[in-house]
Amino acid sequence: MLETQKVDLLLQGLSILKGKSFSDIRGTAAIFFEESLKSIFKNVEIETFDLRLILSENNIGVVRGIHFGANELNQTKVIQCVEGKFKDYIFDFRPNSKTFLKFNEIMLDSNKPTTVVISPGLGHAFQSLENNSKMLYLINGKYDSGKEITINSLGNEINIDWTYKPILSENDRLAPSLSSIFSAGILSQFVNREV
């Protein structure tokens, strides 16, 4: 039986599950995690929730995010790099948290099976470090653009030293800065999460 290694990180509510891979003459099989849905989606009624499974393919330098869901979505993201490499960033936007406005940077490599579990109230962004890098997401809840928020990942207050010149979607490039989100009071409408 595979034992999943949980790695404690700076941000409360963020888990990294280290998997294992097995190779033989046929190729390689990777086990990213073996957990019950209830242990991953802790604050969700398992019997009544929807899941989305999303695969994004990314060229080198592509940045997606910073994205997170409104409080009522109670959204947990489970992510895995299934091909290539990424620098993954998780941001704490929970005002009552000891790590409010701090972030973790995690290297994800398809050759090292790793699952990242991102709890509600944490924002997410990543940069692709290779062409054709693929990220797999498992997210609870149906997509609702009115309940999703995007913060500009290039703003000075975010202060990320990107490995490559960032390539962003129009939506991510035109997203408001963190200071604009604060001054408009938007963050408090989206995140009011006890830690």
C-alpha cells in the first residue's frame, strides 16, 4: 500500500502529497495520491457536490492566475503536473490567517509525482517552465465567472520573480491589482474564511 507523504508548508490549508512512480519495460505508472475524497474536500458535503476535471496545456513562460473562488464556492483545488515542469504559487488571501498575504512557491515536475491540495481562501497561479507542460486540476463546484476572482500576477505588490517573460491571457493581463482589489473592498466579499 502506498503511503502518501504529506509535507507541512508555510500556509495553513496547503498540502503537498508526494506520490511514487514505477517503471518497467512497458513504461512508467505514477500514483499521485491515494486519499478519500472526504479527506481532500474537508468542508464539502461529498454526496451533493460537483467535480470538474480540467487539463491545461501550456507553452514555456505561460502564466495562469492568480485565481480563486468566492467564499460561498468553498472551493478546493487539487492539482498535478502530468507533463513537463511548473513553478506553482499559492497565496493566502484569508484576512484572519497568520500567513495572510504570504505565498508558497513549489516546483512541480512530471517526473516526481506530486499532488498539491489548495484549500478555500487560497489563490493559485503557475508558470510553465517547458513547452507542452500539462497541469491537471480537480476542482469542486461548477464554474461560475461571477464567483471567481482574478488578481494581476504582474503587480508590484505580488513581487514574483518570474523565470521567463510571462505570457498571459487577456483576462489575467487586464485583471485588477491586489491594491485595487483591497481598495474596492472586493477581497472581503470573496474571502471571509476562518482558519
